[in-house]
Amino acid sequence: MSGEPMSWEYAPAPESRDIANLKPAYRMFVDGKFVDGTGEPLKTINPATEEVLAEVATASKADIDTAVRAARRAYDKVWGRMPGAERAKYVFRIARLIQERTRELAVLESLDNGKPIKESRDVDVPTAAAHFFYHAGWADKLGHAGYGPNPRPLGVAGQVIPWNFPLLMAAWKIAPALACGNTVVLKPAETTPLTALVLAEICQQADLPAGVVNILPGAGDVGAELVNHAGVDKVAFTGSTEVGKLIQRSLAGTGKKLTLELGGKAANIVFDDAPLDQAVEGIVNGIFFNQGHVCCAGSRLLVQESVADELLAKLRYRVSTLRLGDPLDKNTDVGAINSKAQLDKIRELTESGDSEGAQKWTSPCPMPDKGFFFAPTVFSDVQQSMRIAREEIFGPVLSVLTFRTPEEAVAKANNTPYGLSAGIWTEKGSRILWTAQRMRAGVVWANTFNRFDPTAPFGGYQESGFGREGGRAGLEAYLDV
Amino acid sequence: MSDRVSVAKTYKLYIGGAFPRSESGRVYAVTDSRGGFLANAAQASRKDARDAVAAARKAFPGWSGATAYNRGQVLYRVAELLEGRREQFVREVAASEGVKHAESVVNAAIDRWVWYAGWTDKVATVLGASNPVAGPYFSFSVPEPTGVVAALAPQSSSLLGLVSVVAPVIATGNTCVVVSSQNRPLPAITLSEVLATSDVPGGVVNVLTGRTGELAPWLASHADVNALDLTGAPESIRAELERAAAGTVKRVSRAGRGGEPDWTREPGVDRLRAVLETKTVWHPMGV
Amino acid sequence: MATPAATELSEVTRDDASLRRFLHGLPGVDQVGVEQRAAGLGTRSIKKAAKLFAIDTAISMVDLTTLEGADTPGKVRTLAAKARRPDPDYPDVPHVGAVCVYPDLVEVAVTALAGSGVGVASVATAFPSGRSNLGVKLADTEMAVHAGASEIDMVIDRGAFLSGRYGRVFDEIVAVKAACGDAHLKVILETGELSTYDNVRRASWLALLAGGDFIKTSTGKVTPAATLPVTHVMLQAVRDWWERTGQLRGVKPAGGIRTTKDAIRYLVAVHEVAGPEWLSPELFRFGASSLLNDLLMQRRAQIEGHYSGPDYVTVD
């Protein structure tokens, strides 16, 4: 037979865009109703095609005030007084409705965000539903959570979420807030407001009392206005460390309770006795999942020198099999970068890697003609002092550094102002525990990476923020304790 | 009794297990509650604060790496030594605070060390968890010390308040830079002498005396400080300190807002929780 | 000429201790990780022309198998006819890779398949348990080869493997390989009895070191037979072997693969784990019997635009 390898091109397998029930215009959700905003409407685009998806109302200062007042009313009159067992049933309903509308939400998320449909379908939406389901059960059991016999809610929560997991982050914020008895005004990210507004529709379908959840689209100024509104008792923010610091500063002296989930520059440490093939999978998952738009991404690979060449060879081959392209295609592994601005930032940092002398390798994958895409990239010969080893790139770019001893690995891993997550790959159990104990990071994945579960607290050390989301520990953020 | 002239004590700072004078050479007069001169205390400078943070950071790996059982014994030892110098503390607290019930305050301070000594090896059980994640993983969460904690000790309660602020910080494995009560610093320095002769490693607790308002901003903005306890911060600068703390996303404990807490009440776990991070670890389960 | 890598590898087979050091020095396999990867890759959606290509490729990779005590020359001839022309209505359907039978029926198969291009594979070496002495196993092999088998599917001594007597397993494979002459040797690891993925990786390397042309998952007589994650580990082994020696070796999952959907999942794994070079019957085979008819029905559905039924393919 011929020695030529057969060429097997996978035919396009796109999920139908119609499933998203995309509407030409979306309105904001205040006091149980969809209303026109008085801010300048924004146009949300599909980052894979650069086409406008829909026009979305945004909130003005007055709208924010209206929403916060609605949330306050709902808190005082209904939600704050409702028995936990009744609150629970509303939150359970939301979980079920998300499950029922999974496919629609997944397609809409991929359209608006650019993430591959297999991720929105298999990760974002199911995990969002799981967060509601998990927290619903807490609503009538808060007295058993270790915060005293009858912990009280805080009141109105102002929540600002990022564009990387739009629905999932909304769930992480809203579910514990409601379970603990707070009401919510949430601002989704400017570039990804759509699924949060469908979630608002779900709140309506769940018959959630008016004002308990309010969704106000808008840009950073709306977020700033919201968190600084005098009627807000609690602020939760997920996003960049830069903005997190601004919020912490602006809330100084107000007594508002604050939790921050910020950036990261996680080390993924591969020891010479690691299960190499699964380590490669974990590295790929760690940095190319969601185009690397993950605060806990394993963006720094620390590999023991004795296996560095072997690992890198395997890694490059594996990365070359990643399929980049149409986010709605079920076979796409790497979708679109969420925005032009983010693409520019990734390019700029990548150029700094070149100019600082790191060795760049880029996947030879074909690139689409339009849309915001960035080919998976691996920098080797990276040194601690380079920008690509220190700054969060928030894109599909991996920096590879080497180490010789476990002590050196730990020292390099911890040598960052961040501290969100870390990865450890070794077959030696005692070394896992030794290393995990020394990681200055809120989440440590050993022989796995990027696993999320509502029962497992998530959050950072140091400049990666404070407070936890998920688990018993996550309730503290929404209780007056 | 006798006409013997007593030997007066020089009150210095406590940094890294040593008792240096302020590098600035400054002192300030400390008076009793009726205005009578008690002693000159060292008036620490920003450089002393910097040295104290460096000492606390240096002590952190060893102290946080010690077993909880060991830390419990070390804290209990502090109570033992305090008990032995009970009368000295009663005199100093009485002089500083002008309270009639100095004895009960000192008793409570000793008992507080005992209380926190018992917490060292329980807090992980109470605040940690095994997480029943939906997948073939073993996931657990453990509380871990946040690192170097800068604490502003309460201004009124010079010993019990101080102990209530410091003990939970070190019980959990953190190291500490504490600014004593500005006008009532003497019990803090005497406590340092207890710490220095106990088994608490040098640098785990560092005590600065001086002007809270002068030292606090340097600690609040210091990039190697992980958490800031505002308990004894003057109302006028609390917001400013919070703003400074935001520069490196410090954990800020706002205790003492609107007045000093009642230190005689059982503390609960709030102060332990305030200086702990939750670390979640995942591992697959397979053969 | 021996490459440095090959020389190095010949060192590791010198004695039991060297083999053990080498096999136990291979990177471990994390069960959860490999199963997750297999499940993830299993969600690839293969449509239209890509599906048709996959179906035809899969058909060409089928080792159409009958390994029953009730086998007869008649049954083998029926199978041979199916192997030559799987779908009488569609002459463009490729013939299968081989027909796989017991040694005593090889001659029947060879005769029935003469000139067809379809290989004749025979199980040998006291299949399926392998519990006999080397003399019997070699005689079994020689009988099949003598009767014209172009491929020999041997079983390893799992007892020896599990008790750490790697040298014994190695020597046996080497001896059988020598007895094969020009016939290709497929080494059945019987992964269902090896229990762990670490063992599957070690057994794969042992078979490759001993000269096996293919590594094969299972006899089909033990549950579990082939699984996707086991096949991932074996595909990784042949890729690693190629990286190290430049030699291409094949993989054959056998048993339990019944549907087109399953087969396509395996092909995706071949494509993405080992690489496109392995998408050929020379380097990948399916040990199956009922799979072929499902592939044919799905092929008809693709071409005819409506679902087919079992009465439209031949039951053989």
C-alpha cells in the first residue's frame, strides 16, 4: 500500500445558530421586568466573525439607582424575610431551568464569547446549573455552616463579572447570594451580556420575586457606579487585579463587605516522574482551555530539566492537533479571542516574549480569515525576569521555564505577587503533598488541572484576591459574619 | 519595706527576637492614667516597621511549617510564663489603664493564650473540609496562614486587647508585626520579654511602640505584608489605611470600627478566620 | 545499521533485571487523566464526507473474525466471501483487512481468499489463555504459517507478566516472531487481565521491544475487551516507539467494538493520538465481527440519504 498518510479532514460540524434564539435587541432586567436602559446602548459582537449579534441596553446612573432600590425593597419586604426552605425552592427552580435550556445557553454563550461550543456545552452551562443546585440546598441549612446558629444576610449585593465565563460567573455570584438571603444587582461584562440576560428570563420563569435579581449591562463605568452606590452592602468582583485594586480602594472606609477574585500567573510544575502524557493533557487544558482566558490558567509551565525535551516534544505535537476555528463547530478546541482589545494585548505581550529572547513556537493550525483568533503559542527558554513569565497574558500563550530541584520549583512557582492556582505533576504521593503545602495559591491541582465544582472553594492568595467561592467557605462572603 | 532604689526598665522595641532601640533614636514619655511619668518608650520609625516586617517574613516559613501541636504548646508556654509574671502585669496594666480590676484583666489575658493554644490543632478541622466533588477526585480544603499580618493593637486595652489581637494571628501560623497601644505601650513590651523567653521563635511576633498614625500607613502600604488588622486604628485614618492596603490587595480586618470591642467576651473563630486562606487541593482517584 | 536509540533499547532487553528497570521507568499513566482524554476526544463529531471516509477506512481495517468452537470450513468460506465484497450492492466498498480464524481453518481461508488482497490472520500460541509450553505455542504458530497465514495473532503469557517475569514474556514473543517468518506478528496483551494502564503501557513496550508488528488489546474472550482509553495508551506507545526508533508499528483493538460510532471514536484516537500515518490497515485494525454490518448500514445511510435496516446487509 502507499506510504502516504491518508488525509482525513473533519467536515464542519456546527451547532445551529438558531438554537440560541438570538434577538435583535436585549433589554436590562430591573425589578422583575425587562426595561429599556437610559444609558447608551451597546452592540455586542460575535468575536469569531466580528458581526454584530444584538443591541443591548445599558444602565445609566439613574438606572443603577432604580435597580439598587428595587433590590433593597425586595430584600426588606420579601427575600430577606423569606424562610430559607422557600428561598431554596426558587434557587432549585433556577438550576432546573438552566438545565432545560442548556443547549440554547451554550450556543448563545459561544456566539457572544467566542468559546468553543464543546466547552460551553460541557463545562460552562452544566457547572452554572450545578452552582445553583448546590447553593439552593444551603438556603435552609445556614445555621449548620459554622457561622453561628442564625447567620444573617448582608442585604444588597453589587456584583461585577468578567467576560471569560459569562453565565458561569453569574451563577457563581448569584447562587450563593440568593441562598444566603441577599438580593442582587449584577453587571455582566460589556462584551458578553447575553447569557446573563437569558438568566434573567429564567429568573422570571422561576417566578423569582421582583427585584431579587437585577441585571444591568454596561461597561466599566456602570460597574464602578454600582459598587460605589451607597445602597449596596456587599460587593463581589471577578476580573483583573488592576480593577480589583481600584474597587478595594474606592470602598475603603465604607464598611461594605468585599470579595475579589482577580488575576493569576499559575505555575504548572512537572516533575521528572510525572505521568507525562496526562501531564501534557493537563498543560494543554491548563493554558488552552477557553483560549487561555482563565484567571487560574496554568500559564507558566515549570518542567524539571531532565524531562524538558521529551515533554516539550510531546507538548508541541499535542498542541499541533488542537483545532482552532468556528466556536460553534463541535470539533473546535480553541475558539476566538473575546475582543479586539484582548487580542491586541496578547499580541503585545507575545512580542515582548520575542524581543526578550524567549523561543516562540506556534501551532501550525490553519487560521480563519476573519474574527479575533490567536494560534496556540508556546514560549520556551523563558526566564523569570521576562514579562511573559510575570504578567498575566490571558490568552493561549504558554511560558516554559525549567527547574532542577523541588525547592527551586517551589521558589519559582511562588515568585509572583499572584496566588490563585498551581499544578503539580508527579507519581510520588509524598512529593505531591510536600509541594501542595508549599504552594502559595488558593487552588492546587495535582495530576489534573482546571477542575471546578461548587462544593470546592475557589479563590486566591495575595494579589489574586480574597474570599472564596464555592463550598462552605464561600458562604462567608454573603453572610454578615 | 526598704529604701532601696529600684532599677528602672528601659522599654525598647521587640524585633526579630531582639530588643533594639528605635533606629531613629526617638523616645516618647509614657504616663500613667493620672499623667504621672512611667517611662520613656521607643518611638518606632518607618524603618523600624520595615525591619519588623522583614523579621516577620523571615520567621514565617519556620513558624507556619511547625506542627499545630507544636504551636499549641508554644502558645501554652506563653500562658505559663505570663502566669509567673502575673503580678508585674497587674501592676503595669493598673498603671497604664488606671483600672481597678487589673487582676481580672490579666487573668483573662492569660486565659486567652490558653484558649488560642487549644485552637492551633482544631481550626483546620473546623474550617477545613473534604469537598464531595462530582467526579473521580479527592478534593480537600485546608486553612493556611495568610503570611505576615500587621496589627494595630487596641488603644484602650493594653494587654488583654493586645493578646486578643496577637494570639489568633500566631496560633494560625502567621507571623505578626503589632503596633502597641500608643499611650499604653508598657504591657506590650513586658509581654515581649515573656515572648522572648518563651519558645516563640524570634520574629514571629514583633512589637513596635510609637505613634500608631505614623507607623500604620507604612505597614498598610508595605508590599510584603499580607493582612492588616485595623483594630486600634484611629477613626480618622482608617479609610486611608484601607486605601493603602488595596495597593497589594491585602486582607483588611475592620474590627474596632466604631469603638473598641468588649475583650472579655469569648472571641469565637472570627479572628482566626480573618488571617487564614483556604487552599483547595484536588487529586484524581485511580489505579 | 543500529541507531543509538536502537542500541540503547537492545541493552534494556539483556536480562530480566534490565527489562524490569526499563519497563518500570516508563512514565506512569494516570487513570482519570487518560479516561478523560479518551472521553473528550470521543465527542468529536464526524459528519458527511469525513464520515464516509471514516466508514470506508474502518471497513478496510476490519479483521473479520470467527473464533468459535463451532467454526467450520463453510462458516469460514461465508466469511471470506463477505470479506472480499462486504456489500454486494456497492462494489466500491473496500475489502476488509483480513479474515481471522483458528489455525486449523487457515487453509480454507487462504483458498477462499486467493487473489483478493484480503489477509489471512490466525490466532496461535494456545489462544486464548496461552497456557501451554513454548514448544506447543511454536508448533501452533508454525502450523498456521505453513497453512499460509499472512498474520499471526499471538497471546502473551499474562501469568508471567503479572508475576514480573518479563524476560520470559519477551523471549516467547521473540521465538514466535522467528517462527512467523514473513507473516506479521500481532501480540495480544489481553488488557482486560492486566488491570492497570501502567501494565498496558509496560506490556506494549515489551511487545514492541520483542519485535511485535502490532500490539493488540484482547482475545475477545475476556471482559473487558478493547476500550478507548486502553487503546489510547497503546497508540501512545507506538507513537513513542516511532519517535524513538523511526519504526512504525500497528495497533489492533479487538472485542466489543460493534457500532460505527465506536469505530469512528477509535479512528479519531488513531488520527489525533498516534497521528495520520496510522490511518491505514497496515498500522491499525479492528478485531470485530458484527461491526462490519453496522459500518455497511451506516455507509448506505450516508449514500442513500435515509436510514438502512439489517435486512439490507447480509447476515453471514
